[in-house]
Amino acid sequence: MSFQEKRAWVYAVIGLCVPVVYFAVIFVRAGGGDVTRTAYVVPMLVAIGGAVVLNIAAEVVAGIAAGREAGLKDERDRQIGRLGEYVGFYVMSVLALVPLGLAMGEAAHFWIAHTLYLAFVLAALASAVTKIVAYRRGL
Amino acid sequence: MAKPTKVTNSIRALRFASGEMTQAELAERIGVTRQTLIAIEQGRYSPSLEMAFRIARVFKVPLEEVFHYPDPEE
């Protein structure tokens, strides 16, 4: 497995695990009551910041483990990277319409923030999964 | 299951004919990762024209001896 493919896997795993933990925390905090009254701002900022820090840390560790191979990126890596970003962009563009609609309908900030967060998460996951499939099955 | 491209190649045979050149050695000479060379060899990735020429140049053969594209009438 090339270093760039490992990066895509790390990105996918972190992109999946962090939101799962975040939504579990929110679910517990809501405790069956009105979910829109749940204090979500700090946990969401921690989830976003944590995912960024985890990605950087995982990349540094993978880079050290890979040694000389870490810096290698060829035309296939660049093509797969572009394809992944392209898919992620379209997923984000479509899903961003949901919080836009909610904002226009003057929905609770909770729902606007969470549909936007979910859009980020799903776009990142779609991008990472596209890259993994391209590495495994071919372009 | 690998998604095959229509382009086939003789890289594996050419490597063996060139003193059993390893995938790692060829990958280094054309400036790609070993995984990319494996993907090309297995028909999971069609390289750019420039890379195809680089591969042919390593084996000192014309491009047509390395890569083949089926005639639609065949």
C-alpha cells in the first residue's frame, strides 16, 4: 500500500470515528429531552479541532514509519487525489443546500450547525472512500 | 475485482528479458511508486503518454512493443 493510500485510509477512519463519538456525546447530553437545547458548541469545536489534530498526528507517524517513501507522489496519486477532491466538492455542494434551507426557514441553530457539520463529514468521507476505491480498483 | 483498462502491456515480460529487472528498480527509473508500477502492469492504470515513453526508453524498445491497444474490428 502506497503512502498516499495509507493517508486516504487514515482520513476515512478519523472522518468516521470522530463524528460517531461526537454524536454519541450529544445524544447522551440530550438525555431524551429537547435536543435543540443541548450545549453542542464546545463539543463540536473539539470534534472539528480534534479531527484536524488527529489527521496531522497520524500523518506524521505514518510519514516516519514510511521513511523515504513518504515524500513520493506520482501522477497516479495526483489523479486519484483530484478525483477524490472533485467527488468531495460535489457532495459538499449538494448537502450544503440543507443548512441553507434550514437557515431560510429560520430553523434552530442546532439543526443548521449539525446539518452543516454532517455535510463536512460526508464530503470528507466520500472523498476518502473515492480515493481508496480508485487505489484498489483502478482509475 | 480490478477494473481493467483496454490498454494492455508487456512490461512484465520486458522486465524479465532485461536481466530480471525488479518492479522497484523500474519504478525508481521512471520516477513512480512501486504501487503505481504494479497498477500499470496489472492494467489497473493507464499511464500518461510521457510515462509510457519513459518506460519504453528504459527497455530501449518502441512504445508499441510495451503498450497495446486492441483494434475495434478485431
